[in-house]
Amino acid sequence: MPHNKISESSAHPSQALITFEGVQKTYDGEILVVKDLNLTIRQGEFVTLLGPSGSGKTTCLMMLAGFEVPTSGDIFLRDQRLNSVPPHKRNFGMVFQNYALFPHMTVEENIRYPLKTRKMPAVEADRKVARILDMIQLRDFARRRPTQLSGGQQQRVALARSLVFEPQLVLMDEPLGALDKQLREQMQLEIKHLHEQLGLTVVFVTHDQSEALTMSDRVAVFNDGVIQQIDTPSNLYEHPANAFVAQFIGENNTLPGRIETVEGSRCRARFGDGYSTGALIAPDLTAGDPTRLSIRPERVKLNGSAQGLPNRLQARVREFIYLGDHLRVRCELAGNDEFMARVPVDDFDGNMQPGDLVELGWRDEDVRALDAS
């Protein structure tokens, strides 16, 4: 896969808060867990580092926090080289999955702690603590200890403690991983709103792609120590740079095939036993190359909805999965028996049965011909 030579010319130098330049990291002197990382994080941006376990995202955050040192390359805070600056002198806020609250302190004392270590005058500290307690809606819980709070309330306190001293950067490492689904989604929005209200710069690490899409201005997708693509959530989903990103971000159908003809940004590709489709082609592919065709389930139309579309193919229904507002229809197409179509409940034909032959259809621009790796 390509190394991370990402062009970020749209970031004006004066806006760059954090810059990674050619950063590499190895723990054993042999295997690079981060490879040639070049990344700019702008003032006020919410950037998520997303990827599977072992992809290098957490190591990047730990190097930024100062808990790990780059093997080579440099990390800058504006014009200041950070490589040898210890963590406590970076003045960054940190939020971890395990909250790391002091159990013997009250909520108020936990939040006040960073101000106390910075020797802030009591009157100013009182004002800042009161403001942040109001923001996280825990003023009535100020005298409680962490063990007397729910998981969501503890996470709010950990968040408040990281924000109360108004850091120039907040680092979050899987901060919502211990919460249940409903509370997790609520906290995603709360963190996003705090980011907007306070004008924070946030670097957030997660393996949860829906969380990354919900919260971020930009997402850097990591795999094997390399950023595969850094982009807005909508561009990552609609215009994946390669097959890994297409598969990792959102639900995706993949069909192995070969490019037949190319015309500008479009191509014709064959797959399965005699099937073919039009598609948008990745820039580095040419006629004759193997490819993985990528199409999102919501772009696949069934039967009557497929009429008039340029690509129409027969498939066999294997299963219906009811999900409230829509159904996932699992089909067998060209040897792939996990090919999914997403159909709104109101558009679903209730007479359809597993085993039925159906017509699937899509537009050329809904398919991406990506690398075969």
C-alpha cells in the first residue's frame, strides 16, 4: 500500500497547530509500527485517528502526548519541536478510556486538580470549575466521589478535568469504549458540541468508524502503520482512496474483477462469470489491471427500482434482515453470497421470498474500481 505522502496544501502554515514530519516508530528496531508519517492538524480542528488494532493510531497519539518518542522524524507544536519535551510540559489535555479519576477526591476536587498543580489563584479557579460543571451539567454532583457516579457521569468529569485549564490541544484515547451504545452516542454529540463551543483542537483515537464519521472534521484512516487516506467523513465514505478504506468505512460490497476499458475517470470492468459494470476508476489503474469493485448497499436497487439503470444483473435472494426503518437483503451475485442491498421498509416487496431471482441495478458512478490488494 502507498506510503503516507498526503498533500495538505489547503492547511495555511499559520493554521497548523501540530505537524508530524517523516515520523517513524519501532519498539524492537526491526518492525516499524508507524511508517513515514506526515500529518498536519490545524488550529480548532477535530481530527480522528481511525484504524484496526495494531494499525499505529494509538502509537501516534502516545508520541504526540510525549509518552513515546519517535524513532526518527519530528513532531512540532507550531514552530516548537516537541520530541524531547516531557508530557507535563506540553500542556495538553488527555482523556482515557478508564477515566483515571482520583477516587478519594470529589467531582469538584478532581476537576480543580489541574488548576491546583498550575498554582492558579483560587478565585479564578472557582470561576473556571463552576463554568465547566455547568457545561457538563454536573453542578449538583460536585460533592460526590467518582464511585457514586454512573459511567457516563465519570466520563463527563474526566472530560471536564482535561478541559478546565483551557489546553491548546486535547488528546482522547478511546474515551467512550466502556460505555453502552445509547450513552456512547449521547457522549459523542456532547464532545462534539463542547469542541464547537470552546473552539478546541482535538485529536481522537478510535477503532469505531461510525464514531469517527459522527464527530470529526477529518479522519485519518490507518493500516499497517500508514495513513491510507485523510479526508472529511463524507469524502472517505463516498470517495475511498483504496480497497482497505472502502471496506473499513461503512458497509460495503466487494467484487473482484478486471478492468476492460478506460475512458477518462470511468471504466468498464468484468467480474464473476461474464458479468460487467461501469465504474469510476482509481487514478493508478489502467486497462487489464485486476481490481476490487466497491459498491455501498444503499446504492443497490431491486427489481422495479432498478429499471432504467445502466447496470442491471440477476441475483438470487438468500436472506432478509429486518432493521426497523430498512431491510438488508442478502443476495448471491457472481459467486458472492454476501452481496447486500439496503431497502427502505416502504419500498420493500412483501411477496419476495428467499430463493427468488431478483434484478439488481446501479449507476456507474455508484461503483468504484479500486486496487486489488
